[in-house]
Amino acid sequence: MKAYNFTNNEGSPQDKGEEPRDTTGTLSGPSASESGQDDSERKAERLLEAIVGRENLNLAYKRVKANGGSHGVDGMMVEELLPYLKQHGTALRQSILEGVYNPQAVRRVEIAKPDGGTRQLGIPTVVDRLIQQAIAQKLNRVFDKGFSANSYGFRPGISAHMAIQAARKHIEAGGHYVVDLDLEKFFDRVNHDKLMSLAARKVKDKRVLRLIRKYLESGVLVNGIKVKNEEGTPQGGPLSPLLANIMLDELDKELESRGHNFCRYADDCNIYVGSMKAGARVMGSITRYIENVLKLKVNRKKSAVDKPGARKFLGFSFYVKEGKARNFVHAKSIQRFKEKVREITSRSNGRGMEWRRDRLTRLITGWVNYFRIADMRSNARELDGWIRRRIRMCYWKQWKKNRTKRDNLVRLGLDILKAREFASSRKGGWRISGSVVLNHALSDEYLAKLGYPSISRRLSLAY
């Protein structure tokens, strides 16, 4: 992937070993020995220069390009970013350093949540995604090393699987009950002043703090009208996950100071306790802390104290066998997966079978890679049978005419008289797809040769 050069390197002072100059052409500040500052202090006060440095911006560009995504309010697509930067990159960098750059409003998008309702996303422009990514890359180095070991969301080298493994250990250690906390519209309710005060503890470059504040207050475009953000950090930009961790690190530290066993992944937090009574006590005291100190709100309808097996954490649930905690895929996760399969194999979406095969392959590969740590072989067999039936239904629908159905059945090995009789059936596509005849003609082996994926087969390759 081609990276964009944000500075003109040929003959630059850095190449010649000369003193680096700032954007106005004047020499940078006095040496550490002259100013009394050590190198780390100077770097901390010149964090913005590091953020808009050539290597950091090039890395940010590569990540924005790789992530893809939709356009922002200006309509610019990711593919248009490189030509834009070639023409305006120097001016963009200059405006950031001078403090005159103003982010554009985010584009409001609503997506369906797996458990019902919708989640509001704020899609920044691709230019703002680039700048946010550049900020996040540098701030991660500042903050991540100080985050709690119980925080697993959106951190380099840390994954949801690690959170699940930690939860198992807490259950095995006596966490027979879980305090499952749900923060109501967390990303929409973050208090800006509280967040900025937390960020300022480690970010000493006030220019960076002002830029972050601008992103928090950039507003949302709703029906063509810009609505100012009084609170919240729009979910959808590269900077939001880090800001969430900065905010919720206070919760982590509070839980640690109380000696609790817990796992947090972004705004999803589970605390493991020994009894229902202890869980009720923890739920009450932590709820008060979250609402009074962090100025957030706990969703009392979705939060609960219960057995770990009765709750969903990152799509998984738990059970204990011979003293060891194990996982299974939660029913809601399976239901969400089936909804996506239905979308791909809908008889009325007008897509060809090659498109369906490719989309199913991507969906199943990602799903198995995520849930492979769960006990799901029986689920895999059941889902495979259901998916193959939907594929057969799509073929039957695609063949349309009785003559086409007959000819294809004959080609697949069926006797012509039986094929003619079956092709003229008035049964619906779903009933036909479950028949012995179509199961024999479009057998599992035949569909595998065509490249259709199998959850069971993919699961066996994951081990």
C-alpha cells in the first residue's frame, strides 16, 4: 500500500543532521541543558509535532485505508483521500500545528443492535478519521501502559478472547454470581469536562487537548442541520475507543481498590462475586459511583446480578464442568448470525449464487474465528444443515422455470421422469429444499466442491 509523504524530505535539515525547525522556519527551542527540561518533558510538550509527524501520519493513512468505511458529511470516500493529501497535506498539517484546524461535523448513522433497538454512530470525514487515527496512535503510547490489566477492549495486543479466559478464571475462583453492568448510551453521555480533566493528567501539550476538545464538540449533522455536542464522544471514529478507556479507567481503578474480580471490555463490565447478596451490594455501590462520580448512567433494565450462565458477555455464556469454567455461544449470538445468513440467502435480494457463496465464506470465517473458543460443535452441525438447506432453496428459486429445474436435476443425476415430476411440484421453495430429492441432487459434497463453506469444517481447521 502506498503511503503519502507529508513532508518534503529531499534536502531537509533532518537529512543533513541540522537542527530541526518548526513550521514557521525559526529554530526549535533551546536544548534540554539550557532550558532545564529533560528530553521526556520536551517530548511531552511537543506531542502535537509527533502526531503530525510524517511517519505517524503515513501509518494513520494506511490504517484508515485498510479499514475502509463509508463517507462523512463531505461525501469524500477513502479512495479519494490520497489525491486530496497530495494536494492539501502540507496545508492540513500546518493548520493543525497553528491550532486553526476545525473538524467537520460527523454524519449520523443508526444501526440495529443485536438485542433490539438501534445504536447511533457518528461517521467522521475521511480526513478527520486520518487525524483522529494519528492522535490515537500517539496517545495509546501515553495511556495504555497505565490502564488496568482487567481492561480488554480496543487495546493493542489484547483481545476479547483474553477477556473470556479471564472471566473463566474468576468463575473458577469462586465467582458464582456476576454483576453484569450495562452503561446506558455510554458514548452519548460522556461528560466532556470530566474526560478532558482525565486526559490532561498525562497529556501536557495543551494544543493536543484543544484539538481533542474540538473533536468532542464538532457536532452531528442531522437532516442537514449541525447539532452541537454538549456531551458524548461519537461512536464511529478512531479516537472514541481510546477516550472511552480513558474515562472508564477510573471505574477500573475503583473496582481494583475495592478488591473486586472483574473484566471490562469498553462499556461492557462484569464483576464476579461469591453470592447473590454480595452481588446486590456491589451493584448498588458501583451504580452510585458510576452515576455520581463519573456522571454516567447505568441501565437498570439491562443490568442484573445472576449466574454467569444466565448472562451474555461479549457474545458468550458460561458453564462449569468438573470444576472448570467453559463457554458456549449465547443464543442471541446464534440468532444474530442466522439473521445475517438470511439476508445473504434471501430469495428476493436479486444476488447471484457466486455472490452468496463469497459473502457466506466471509461471514462464516469471521464468526468461527471469534467463537472457536466456545464448545460449539453441535451448534456447528445444526447450523451447517440449516445453511445448506437455504442454499438449496436459493438454487431452486434461481432455476425458476419447470424446464430449467428438470434439466438441472437430470444433469445432477436424477432420472428424467422423476426430474420432470419433481420440477412441476407446487410446493414452496423452503419445503422443496428439505426434500430427499434435492438433498441428493445438491448434496453436501457437491456444494462443498462448489466452494460453499462449512462451519464444522472451518472449526476443525481452527484447532
